[in-house]
Amino acid sequence: MAQPESEVLKPLARLDGDPVFDEPWQAEVLAMADRLAASGVFTRDLWSETLGEELMRAERDGKPDDVTTYYEAALKTLERLLEDSGHVTPSARAERREAWEHAYRTTPHGKPVLLSRD
């Protein structure tokens, strides 16, 4: 069954011919959020409200109004909603972040960053 028009996320418009995403992780955050919303982990309304809160927090903190701030807020929103829903614990998120940081620091330049399974 097709989703109602209001439920479908539209592609982001390009600005002056530049790509909307500066980095692959930015597209991945939005794709994960869309998939999790479609799976019922959280609603699109909750995503929108929580992202708005994160963007207002960034503004209060004096962050610039740019794409980096937007995608950092999107990542914080995704992490927050996953933790609030109980799908990810704060300690599991912190452990995964540490594993990624270790992996990218020890990966030779130009090689793919891989996490070990342990």
C-alpha cells in the first residue's frame, strides 16, 4: 500500500547546482531516519519535532545556520530517538562511537574503515 503524500519524504532540492550532501554520512542519517520511521520505530511527526528542538538548541548555542549544523542536529535527533525508544542504550551508542573512532584512526588513508565483529 502506498504511503499518503504527507508521509513520503521528498528529495531535498539542490542549491545553485551544488549537491545537497557534503558527506555520505549526511545522506545516510536521513535514509536511516526515513527507514526507521517507515518501520514504526518513531513517527515522522516525532522526528520533525525532535529535529526542530535540536536545531533550536544549536541556534541557542550560537552554532552557524549551515548544512553542517543541520546534519549534526539530524544525527543527534536520530541518536536521541533511538535511545528514547529503547532500541539503543546510551552505553551501546558510546561503545560503538569509540569503536568507529578507533577504526578510522587506525585505518590507512584511502582504505575503507571497517569495524571488527567483537
